[in-house]
Amino acid sequence: MPNTSAVSIQTSDGSAKSSAGVVYWVAVSAGSTGGAFQLNDSTADGGTDMLNLTVAANSTLFLDFTGAPMMFGTGIFVDIPGTNLTVNVGYA
């Protein structure tokens, strides 16, 4: 993934990038109950959901956007409502 310049690892709500950016990939690991997460175009929880997914229990998920990167005009915020996920975001 040659375009990725940074990685953010979140286990709870948090800003991956506090300014405009581009997401190239997302990797998620779910524990015994699985869970949901969103990527918001904002610097705090409450912006526009750009991605909203639920991950099955005891699973992993890899999303590759390098062919069509996701553009975030304000910031990249990871919203994890529960406590059972680790979300890794590769961005620039």
C-alpha cells in the first residue's frame, strides 16, 4: 500500500487524523461478541458517517480502498460504540 503515510490504531472513539485526509485501508479485529464501527468525516464524534459496518464475533476484516481511496474533507474520526473491536486505519 504505497500511498499510506500513517496508521491509527483505535480501540475506542478517537481521531485518526484531525484534518482532511484520505483513507487507503481499514483492518478490524473483533473479539467474542463482535461489534460495529463507523468512520466519520469530522474531528469529533458526530460528523458524516462515511463507512458504517458491523463485524462478526471472533473475526477479522480488511478493506482495501487503494484503487478508490475514501476522501475525508474535515478529519478522520473512528467511532466505536462498543468495547470489543480494534480498528486500524491506513491514511494520508
